[in-house]
Amino acid sequence: MASFKGFYINLKKDKERDFVLRQELDRRGRLSKYEKFTAVEGNTEEASKRSLKAGEDGIWKSWIKLLGMIENDSNKNYVYVHIIEDDAIVSDQLYSLIDQLSDEEPMMDMLMTDMY
């Protein structure tokens, strides 16, 4: 199995979402692979300038901040990163894919698994 680290984005005030996601990750035996990333609060004024809602502004800023943190991680001991938001529902097939990855030669630079 390849070395990977997961991050989940969660607003500090959304304790229920944090709890539910942690329970789900624990049920799947994956909690130890994930780290909480505290989301950036959106700014209504800045968001409206971009025709966004405050939450959309916040999640966008959160992703950018998290990706920058990962890029600058000098203690990086993983090859793959999995980022989810706190309301994600992750299928068993994704973890099956993760378990098949190899550290030797990454199969991809980026894989998006978002679905609405």
C-alpha cells in the first residue's frame, strides 16, 4: 500500500460534522490517516465581489491554504494526498483504489473524485 495522508476540511464551529466524519473514518479503519484542517471562515463582503456566498469564499480559501501547506511541508512522508470536506461520503471503492497505489511510480498527478 502506498503512503498517503488524508486531510478533512472542517470549520471550528461545525463540531457535529467533525464528529460524524471522524466516526465514519474510524469505522473504516482510516481515522489515523486523516488530519483535521480548520477551514477559513468566508467573508461576505469579499465573496459578494466575486458573486460567491460566504461559505464558497471560505472553502475556496481553505483549499488554497491547505494545498500551500502541503506543498511546503518539509516533513512530508507521504506520496499521495486525499482531501475531503467534512460532509463527504466516501465509497469503499475509493479506499480500494488507495490500497492499490504504489509509491514507486505515481499513476497520476491529480485525481478528482467529487460528485454531486
